[in-house]
Amino acid sequence: MQLIEAETLEPLPGCKWPRDNSSRWHASGWISAAGIETPKPFMCMVGIREYHTHKSHSSDSWSNYRDLPDYSLENIVLQVAEAFQKADV
């Protein structure tokens, strides 16, 4: 997922990404205790590409979810929208 500046269409810098008390938003990237690094800002949520392609979630394949009703495209969009609504945007 890429967030962009509405006026410039440039990637939104991490300092302007949403913030909340969940572990979904990683505005400055992320480094795990095991040293797994994701240098760019991202949203970590089951159902979106960044989650399933991240090294720390490689065993949690999208195929585990794709046929479940809660992970239809419509419901994933609704979950992302809800995360934005709960965040400090």
C-alpha cells in the first residue's frame, strides 16, 4: 500500500502516516528483534500485500484467507477504512 500527498501525488513521508495504539501503522518502517527490516512506511494487516509478503509473515500465506468471507476485497477495503478512522489522521 502506498499513501500519497493529495496535492503533489508524491509518496507520503512516514511522519505524515496515520498513528494509533495498534501495531498496524509503521510510519518509519520496522526492524524486528530478529533483525528483519522493512525500511519504508507500511500498514501491517492480514489481507494486504505488505503483510503477506513480509519476511516475518511468510508462513501466513494469503491462501489461508482468500476464500474466507471476511477477506473479500470489499471487506479488506472496509477494514483498511476502519483503521484509518481509528487512527490519528
